[in-house]
Amino acid sequence: MRKHPRKLQSKLESDEQKIVRSTGIVEDDIAAFKNIYHESGDLATREFWFHNKKGTVLYLEAMIDTDLLEQTFFIPLSEEKFDDRYSIEDLIVSTDWKKGSNLTKESTMLTRGFAAILLEGEPNIIYVSVGLFFDRSIDEPSNEKIVRGSHEGLIESLYVNLNILRRRAQSKELTVKKTKVGSKLQRETAILYMNDIADPEIVNTIKTRIDAIDSDLVVSPGFVGEYIQDNAYTPFPQILYTERPDRIISHLLEGRVVIIMDGSPTALIAPVSAFAFFQSPDDYNVHFILGSFYRLIRFLSLTLAVTLPALYISIVAFNYEILPNPLILPIKNSLANIPYPPLIEALIMEFTIELIREAGVRLPSPIGQTIGIVGGLVIGEAVVSAGLVSNMMIIVVALTAIASFVIPSPEMNSVVRVLRFPFMFLASIFGILGVTLASMLLLIHLCKLTSFGKPYLSPISPFDLKDTKDTIIRMPVWFLNTRPSSIHPQKLKQQGYSWWWRKNGKDK
């Protein structure tokens, strides 16, 4: 229900009355801080004197580096003698400090590693950054392994990640817009784009959607992705998630926008097409023929992972006449003692595989590997010996599981794992016709999807021959002269003709 303007105005006035401002009286301001932090036990104070005035440094013990606080403030205070011409700001040996008087708003700075310096008679409080931070090493992401190329990955620190991307881009056109997401517990978020390439309309759309997020806490980039994506009721990812800096830079140079958040190593890239989820940095680190072959293998794996169990069910239950004669007898003997229809058989094995996969992910690595091997060998052999599942179904499910692992994107991999179930149900009802119907519905759904207003299946639908150079196959790098036109970059051309020396058969 929409609030009445008067009620809204009264609410704003009451919120304004709740704002606590510093008074210049140290004891009162300390009491205000303690009240804001509910008398928290890790809120510490340390007194000092400056110009015969009493002062106090207020901080959260777990959030500051005490040695840095000494070097930044207390050592200069003890070593130098300042006359009345100097203010307390002259003592601070740091460039990262701020002043303010709004305790309600600025009290959260203590949680970000700032120490508050209060001086008797001074209405403004000085906040100096002396935070203690622990960053892990910049290792390769475990879910985006490659054979050749950079093995560097993002970490949980926003400023370290910006440093990594700045070092790689080294361009004045790389623009960073910072914002805070979350109304109660705020997370610093950065929106990155190339100012001379990215479409301003896309940039503004992403900024508007992020600013519209009204939630007490945004836990992870996955939350942001759900809030800002075009279509909420589809399992298909409309934003590309990655932890690889090289991948981020390549998408920035194509005109896309990147979102990174403090506390998470995952970056969000938008807008993207469905083909981006089947591309890997390895495609560009090998010869284009090999890169195209790997990519074709992935699309073949997608087809097998989605349709193979459904095709097996439809052939065994309905359309067995399409089998070659040498195969009919082995399959019939394999199914002779199975007491239920092929759909139930497939569901038993698929759910078993999903259980083993989830157990392997959640358990520690050595135990997870053991569970996978034991589950695959022991359980598979046991269910066949007990007559619960046929040998052919074991082969089909194993091929399906292997095919799904080939897809490089974990988000698309999860979608493929779910998609095979509606395919199996339709195949058990209509046979081959059911698989065809499911495929048609899937294609119609994909054609309707968009990523920030851009077609999800571009450049195939709508078809654009120029943009197909780097989709299902990868053409040679000297052919990739233009950026994807579907995302409307400001500069369509990204490189010139680099093989001019072949024209005359010799170098110039």
C-alpha cells in the first residue's frame, strides 16, 4: 500500500530526529558511540592531551592495526612540540582521514578499520584509517582452471581486485563507479567499464538497478545478479560470473560492464549471450583450429547432457524400431529383469549421480574424491547385480555426467543438470516426439530471453554473420576485427588488418 504523503513526511522527520551529532564534549560523544554500539565489549578508548585539551581515540579492537595507529598518530604526538598555530590534523601521518559530526552515519567507519579522534571543544571528529586486513594469496580460481595463460585470480579485497584490473588494463578509459549496496550492512561495490567503448545506456541501466536494491544485507554477488537480471523466472544465467582478471579485461574491451563487490572474489559481467558460457580462456591460448574443436566438443557435450537420457527412454519405451538389429538383442537382455519402466530406472540413477556429486562437493577434498570413486564403482556394480538398473542405463548416465562436466561455466552446468529431467518426462510420455517438443520449447524460451535488453542467443537469433566469428567456433584472431554489435559499443572496430605483410609475400 502506498504511504500517504503526510505520513511519509512525518516518518522522514522522525528519522531526522534520530540522527546523533557530536557535541565537542568528549565524555558525551563517547557515551553516544557506546550507545550506538550497544556497549560492545571490543569498543576501546585511549586518552591523550593536545594543547592542554583532553582527547580520546576510539576504535574497535579487532579492526585496527595498533602498530599503524602508533605510527600514524601517537608517535608524532609524543615526539613533536606544536604551538597554537598547529591543529591536531597536522599530527596525522596519513592521507586517508576524514572529518565529520554525524555520529549516526559515520559510526560505521569504525567497522571499516577507522579510529575516531575526539578532542575537547572540537565539534568535528577525525576518522583516520588504521585498519587491519588479512588478504589471501592471488591464486588461480579452482573452478576456472586452464592449461595455458595467466593463473592469477581475484580475491576478497575490493581494492586488491581493482589494483589487479588496473595493472592489466593500464588505460585512462577504464572507469570505476563506486556505490554501496545494502541498507543496514553496506557492502562497497564497484561498477567498471571502458568509458570510450561501453554503451552509456547499458551502464546507466546497471547503475539504476543496483541503486534500486533495497535490502538490509546483500550477502554475495549472486544476490546482486538476481536483483538486476531481466528475467527472474528462468534457470538460465543472464550474467557471467568469473574470478579471472584476464577474462574480465577481455569483456571490458568488448564493451561490457563488470560489477565487483568487497568481500567476494566473484565478478559479474553483463550483458552476455548464451555462447559466453561455453567459452574458455584456453580457446585463445591455442591455435584457432584447436580452439574451435574444443568449443564444438562443448556444444556436443551440451546436447548429450540434455538429451541422451531422454533419447534412451524414448527409444527403449516407444521407438525401438530405429535401433540397428545387432543392438536390439543386447538391450532387450539388459532390460529383461528390470521391474519398472525406463523412466523410473533413469530417475534412480540420475538422482544417485546427483547425490554423489553433491556429497563430493560438500565434503573435504580427499574424502570427496573417495566418495566419487566408491559411489561410481561400488554403487553402480551393486544396482546392476541387484537387477535394479540395466547395464545400458549405467553407460547412458555415465556419459551424461561426463558430458555435463565439460561445460566450463558452473552456472550453465547446473542448468543443464536440471534440464534433462523435463526432457526425460516428456520422452516417457511421447517418445521421440516428446524430445522434439521439449527441444522446440527450449529454443523458443531461449529466443525470448534477454540480458539487459540484449538478445540472449545473439548473434544466432537475430542472425548477424559478422558476429559469428567467435561463437560456436573461433575464427583466427586476425578475423576478429569488430566487437559484438548486439551490445552497441561506441567503437565497433577493435583491430586493423594485421597480416599486411602477407599481401606482398615479404615483410616491409
